[in-house]
Amino acid sequence: MILVLVETDAQGVTLTSREALTFARTTAERMGDQQVEAVALGPLTDAAATLAQLGEQGVAVLHHADDERLAPYGAAAWAAAVVDATTSAAARLVVASGTPRGMEVLAHVATRMDCLMAANVVAVEDADPLVVSRQVMGGGVFERMRLDGDVAVVAVAGHAVEPAPAAHPGTPDVRTYVPTLTDADLSTRVVRTEKAEGDDTSALTGARVVVGAGRGAGSAEGFTDLLELRDLLGGALGVSRVVTSLGWRPHHEQVGQTGSRISPDLYVACGISGAIQHWAGCQSAKTILAINTDPDAPMVTQAHYAVIGDLHEVVPAINEELRRRRG
């Protein structure tokens, strides 16, 4: 059996957890049609939505640690609850999305269970023995890793898998349990979070269209046409690290290894060279259009389509055409 740690919010199961569930389902088929089950920790804000989304993903059983002590996030406490569910369900593989929480909890789980963990996993290559493919070097290299032992722990790389409904959805069987928690497990927990103004990346990470900008923008004043293109396409603006380092745009707009990882339907990369650190954040885009003066720039050579030219000439022309077509 494969057990997936799902993170939830007011809308139910988060996007990255749905990605992890799809990964688990395809992995279960490769491992011999094993059953996929999920574990959720703490009270659920919208239990009905959560169950419906889990059912769409083909989850057979939800292990719900409905314990108020798990409402505030604490890596040790969450890990203890996941270990209890793993042991009870006799899971062969424990999966979570590669979010900060998912990675931290799985590291604790692997330590407690004395088993191997692989992070940034994009696919399972073989089932017996279990061999996974994972991103390393900022996504520029793929590594095959063998996970021996009775139990393995895997963190799925963000946006490496497109969430998709199961062929045979159903209604999960809910099994509520009380985890075994010690005082030490509860000694470190998040008791308060404060979001800095203008530091919300949700619009960027959830956008279907992202207009990217790099050093080619030229200055902080060079974003007028890019922002207009963003608005015309109904998307979000994403920038390279050099743009934030120069102070042209805020950090929460940064795409890349040290910024956000995006998976839009369309990424329009304007004046971006395409260094490996930036590519790590945008490589999951369905279609990439690069606009650059350098035909040999990595972003151009890896893009699906490219326009060779100055973004300050190309982007205004695109904007004009979009406005014309819309009357």
C-alpha cells in the first residue's frame, strides 16, 4: 500500500498534494496495482471538499488524525502521526509533496523509521527493487536512486506531475485515529504566522499564464510593456533572480531555484538568459515562448517557440496585436 500525506486548506486538498496523489496512483500501478491511501492531520476546514477531492484521486482510505494538538504545525508531532498511520496500514511507500512542510515531515519520518528517503522525485523507474528518478543540481540533472528496505519515503518535486482524476473515482473509507504524541513531539510548534505585505506568491504559482522578465528589461522602469502584456493575457509577472537582486522588482515575483516553481500553460520568457537556477523554476510550463536577442541563450534553445529580438520592440508589437484582435 502507498500512503500519501496530504496538506489541506480552506478549499480542501492543496494543489501540490493532488500532484502527489496522482504520482502515487501511477506509481501504484507500476508497483503491482497497490492501493493508495491518504493521511490528513488535524481538524479539516472543509471535510466534505477534502473527501470529494480524495475520492476523485482514487484514494481508498483516509487515515484522519483528528487531533487538536496537530492543528498548529509541528514537524515532530506530524511525523509521529504519519508513522502511526504508516505502521497501522503497513505501507510500503510514504509519499508527500515537496513543500517545506512535506520535506521536513518526511525527513522526520525517515529518521524515526530508519528508512531511506528521496527528495525532488519526478518518477518511479522500477518497482522491485524500488528505483526513482529525482532532480538534482537545480533540476538540470536527473539521478536514479535505489531505495532498499521494507519502507521508503519519497517527496515529489513540485509541479513535476500534472494532477489528474482517477479512472475510477470513489468515496474514501475514513478511519479516525488518535496518534501517540509525547511532550517532546509537541515542544516545537508554529503558534503564529504573519504574512508580510506584498509577499504572497499564490497568484504567481497558480497562474495559467506567466510573463517572465530578466535583465533584458533594462531597468525598474522597463516593465511597462511587460505589465501590459501580463494584463492582456490575464496572467502573472515572474522575474529572474538578477531582477530582484538589482531591486527592480520584489522577491515574491522571482521564479527559480530560490524563488517560486511555476507550471503555467504558457510562460513568455522575455530577456531571460535561462540559467539553470531559473530553469529549475519554470521547466514544468506546458509551453514556453522565449523572446531574446541571443539565439544561443539557454532559454531560447530549450523553449518550444522563440522570437529573436529586443523585448522592448517585440512585446509592444504583441500588445498592439492583442488589442487589435480584441477590438
